[in-house]
Amino acid sequence: MRVMKDGFVYKLVSSDKAKDIFSLGLFDLYVIHNDDSESLIDSINELNEALEKGNEIGIAVGNINF
């Protein structure tokens, strides 16, 4: 799990799970960048590039209240 600075939560997935999820179209996947930003993965090439760079991959869960 990754909690962003703004309280938004992502469920992190392994590279193998991310590829399965993407190929089956189960959930939207996001690249979690080192600067605490994220971007939607639109293609298998984007997913592979993110994995090669060592970025975390996540599924949006939602906001938490502290």
C-alpha cells in the first residue's frame, strides 16, 4: 500500500500481477513516481517502461481521513 501526501491510497502490485491486471483489463493501473505524483497507464509499453525504471505500480483505492 502507498499513501500519498494528500492522503490518497494506492494498492501496490508486483510486476507480474500488473501485467496480468493490465492484459485482462481488470483495473486501471497507475505509475507512482518518485515525486509523489501518479499517472494512468494507457498502454503495455507504458507499463513495461515504468517497470524497467523501477517505478511502483498501483491500483487506486481512495482517500483516507486522518
